[in-house]
Amino acid sequence: MALVSVKCPSCGSTNVVKFGKRPNGVQRYACRNEKCSRSAFQIDYKYRACEPGVKFRILEMAINGSGVRDISRVLHISADVVIETLKKRKMELASKSKLSTNP
């Protein structure tokens, strides 16, 4: 049996316990560090679009002129996820600009 050392992605603490499983079967973990802002996390992601940093990379590639199909091919995620991420970002920017222009 292999023992895997799991660290919290937020604080780096090894004081981590198993915290059940997601509906898709992926193991969840809970950080026991009281000062940590994250309560539960997972190490392995079944869907690549859920991995940390993917949304940022989608936006970065779109700003640099990559198309939706190109982004989905490079990041190995569906085009629907790319479109949805870009739409949400557009709505966030629109709502921020409305808030800043109103006195």
C-alpha cells in the first residue's frame, strides 16, 4: 500500500484528512489548519475545465487572439466551456462598468 502525502493548496499544511467523495467518485480532503481559508479541496479532477487556473488560461488565450475552437483543442476542454467562461467574464465586466458609471 502506498502512502501519499497530501498538502493543502492554500496554506501548504499537511494536516489534512479525507472528507468524503464527490458524486463523480473523486476523493475530497479537508484542511485542519485553523488559519486556512479553504475548508475542502480535491487533488485529482475528472474534468479538466475544473482544474485551478484553466479559466485564467482561457481568458489569456482569448486576449491573445486565439479562437474558441483553438482554445478548446489546446486545453483539452469542450468549446461550450470556453464560450460560457467568456460570456461570464463579459457580463462581469459589464456589471462593473455600470456600477462605476452610476453616481
